Amino acid sequence: MTDQVRTVELGQFEDDNAMAIADGLDAAEIVWWHKSPGRFTRFVSAADWGVRIFVDEARIDEARRIATTVLGGADGS
């Protein structure tokens, strides 16, 4: 039997911020993944301006605290 993880969107972040948040999530051992839009998508879609990060639903509150800390108090969404 494998453990199943349900993910939820943490937010959409600029590339540098996303990398810093990812480092914090790794340090906290929070399961996460990301979706990065390609150049064409960024060009044609204003809604896909940055990296979307998804985290383990069970640890979303902890992930939000990490993102807030990394962003210096901003909500990041």
C-alpha cells in the first residue's frame, strides 16, 4: 500500500520567490510540486505570470506560514 497525498494550491509566485519557498518546504519535509508556465503561455495569458506551487493538503497551514516568512509578510497570492 502506498501513501496518497492530496495537494492544494499554495499560490502563484515569481520565479525567485517560488524557489525560496520550495527550499523552505523541502526543509520542513512538506510534499510539494509546481507548475511553471512556458514562455508562450506567459506571453498570451496574463493569468499565468508565475510558478504555481501545490502542497500537501494536510500541511497547508504550515506551508502558508513558510511562504509568508519567505515573502517578508506578504501573502504571495
